[in-house]
Amino acid sequence: MRDQVPEVLQNFPFEFYGETFDVYLTTDRNFYIRLDAICGAIGIDYGSQYRRAKDDEVIAERLLDLVVETPYQDTVRKRKVVCLNLNRLPYWLGTLDAHRVATELYPRIILYKKDFAEIAWRVYRSEIVPSEIAEEMDMYATPQERELASLIAKARDLMRRIDMDNGKTQEELTSLGLTIQRLDERFSALEARLLSDLTINSEQAWQVSEMLKAVGTALWETRKYGKSESYALVQEDFKSQFGIHIYSALPVNRMDDAIQYLAGCYRRLKPGVPLPDVFTGGHQAALF
């Protein structure tokens, strides 16, 4: 049985790029905006954009022919127009060729695309890189950037749980011959390939990370460098000392050397101050 086409329940004014449009609330509890109207406001050809949208499955699944009231001579009439679900508007804007938009809007579209790309990276970072690498990236970030990453990660986790409760995520994965468990296994396998068996394990990597933070904080407290710069300098010095590209790639047989080296750095920066527990708590052997 074919799904019933949603009907417009109400329309609301929507201001976008200095112009006001109608946004339509439909019986499927979604909000839509006319594609031709938004194309006209941005200064791009509706026909070519509609063809591109139909060829992009992510956008096409959220396009809908809605019967709406449109101006006609001195009155209004109802006719079908192509509308885009508002939740696909950011993605659609991100796919635009900025060189085709109105000249006065070019800087704003470029800025939007950059913001969209940055947010997309933050949302999906945890699925692209192993946690050890993400933690190292955060060492170079400002406190505000780390807080943003944490908030986005929590929001992403909540979105997943909502999708799973609605059966959406599992249904889409099943159509690809996958399951949540198998997907998790694939990410785990990818992470395992990125981190050699001969490097320190996750608990040891955590210890190194905490020692680096302690030394970075000690350097920052000398007031010679800013906090982010202090952490970055300590990281770079450690990687240069041990010839590695990331602290979690430290060879397991050099763990003791790393503890001694970082403890020495800490003592030079804070003479007479006892070492934090993370330096003296010992470490476990790598598990093979």
C-alpha cells in the first residue's frame, strides 16, 4: 500500500538570508520549505538544483510534493510544489557550489560551508579515529573546544539511542547486511589495526596521557606559555624524545623510560614538589 502524502496543517513565517518564507507543518509532524523559493533567494537556478537534489538520495528522501496556496493574479490558488524537509536544509546548503550563488551571498555561503564541515567532523570524529588519537587531538584543543567536543559526543549518543528506540538505525543497517554489534566490531578492528600490538595498551596510554597533562600544567604554571601552548610543547617534546608520532604509539618496552623521563621533566619544573600519584602508581604489562 502506498504511503499517504502528508497534508499541510499550518504555515509559519521563516526568515532566512534576509528574506521571509513560509514553512509548512504537515500531518507527518515535519516542517518543509519550498525549494524554488529558497533557490530564488540564494540566486541559483531551481531546475538544475532540483535535478541535483533528485540524484542525491540523502536529499531526495526528504523532498515532497505539497499542495500549498500560491499567489495567482489578484487571488491565491492551490497547487503542488516541491518542498524540502527543514532537517535536510543544512546538508543541501553544504552541497552547493558557492560560485553559483548570488555574489553578495558568496562570503556567507562559504562561511556556512566551513561551519558545516567543522560540525560534521566533530559529530563523526569518534567513528573515524580511535579514542587514543581523539584524546591526543584534545590535548591541543582549548578548554572551550574540548567542552564543545564533549557536548557534541553526548548529543550524538542521545541521537543514536533515539534512532535505536525508533528502530531506525537497526533497520537501515540491516538493509546493508549489518547489525549494531557487527558495526561495533568493525570499528574495534579498525582501531586495533591502527595501534600496533607492540605498543602500550589502553591503560598505559591513559597513564602517559595523565603524566603529560601533569607536566603540561607544571609548565603552564611557570607563566612562560599559555595553557594550550604548554600542553602542545610537552607533547611535541615527548614524541621527539621517543621518536613516535603519537604518545599511544610508545613501544611497550619503553614504558619505564617514559615514566622516568616525564618524572624528570616534572621535577625540573617543580623542584621539591612530590610527584603526582600517576607517576608512582606503577603500570601493567601489555596484554598480548
